[in-house]
Amino acid sequence: MTSKQHTVIASPYGPLTLVATEGVLSGLYMVGQRHRPTEESFGERVADTEAPFPEVVRQLTAYFAGELSEFSLPLRMEGTAFQRSVWDQLARIPYGETWSYGQLADKLGKPGASRAVGLANGKNPIGIIVPCHRVIGASGGMTGYGGGVERKVRLLAFESGAPTQAELG
């Protein structure tokens, strides 16, 4: 049987559930996220001071403070070979930039697979750290996001340095 643990932390985007499998981060889920596994599948709830969570929390805190633009964490990404290849490419999208689903498919050497790329993107189990929010429609539109389009817009605005609604007053 696989050992799983989870913790919940606060973020500017609502509570985040961090999940570790065999001591390695395997999930980061938002409240109301599409394709979010059931709470029962997350394993025992532990303090965010238990390994591997302190380093994950440290890096997320630095990211939300605008002090970190690239995560350096061991990840356990569980999915099909195609999904993992999409998620690997997501991690290569530079901070503050966006790629279209078609560009992502091209990078994978699978032009014309943008729909399949979109489906894999939507099942990314480690949001924010594996930046699926940086993928947009070919026309630049804010297409679906598992965490909700509003969060996607806010994350992209944050990364681009645009002022948030709270900063605007």
C-alpha cells in the first residue's frame, strides 16, 4: 500500500491542499478544482512542518511574495506517459510567459494534438508548481483552468507584475 499524507495551507488563491506520496509531493489542489481527487484519497492530515511539506511551503511562500519564479522540488507525477510528457513541458514555460495549447503540442513533437494536450493539462495534479495556468488559447483567450478561470487570470496577472484588484483599491 502506498503511503500518503496531506496538509492544507493558506494562499492568496484560497486554501491549497498539498499531498505527498512516499514522502514526495504528488498533489497541489485548490478548493473547487476540477479533477480534484476525493479527500479520502489524500491520506492522513499532518502538520505543514512534517516532511516534505516545509520546503514546499517555503517555496510557495517565496513564490507568492514575488521572490521565486522557478520551483526546485522533487515531484511524483502520476499519470499516463503522454500526460507526464505534457506536464514536463509545462514546467518549461518561463515565469511570466504563456504558451498556447498548439505551441505546447508543437514542443512535444505532436502538432495537431492541442486538444489532447488540453485534456492532459487539465489533469495536472500539481497546479501552480507545474504551471498549467500559463497555457492559453491560440487567440490569447483565457480558456478553461482546473482551478477556475478567475484564478488563472489572477495568477497570470501576478506573474506579469500587473496590479491586482486589491492593489487598485
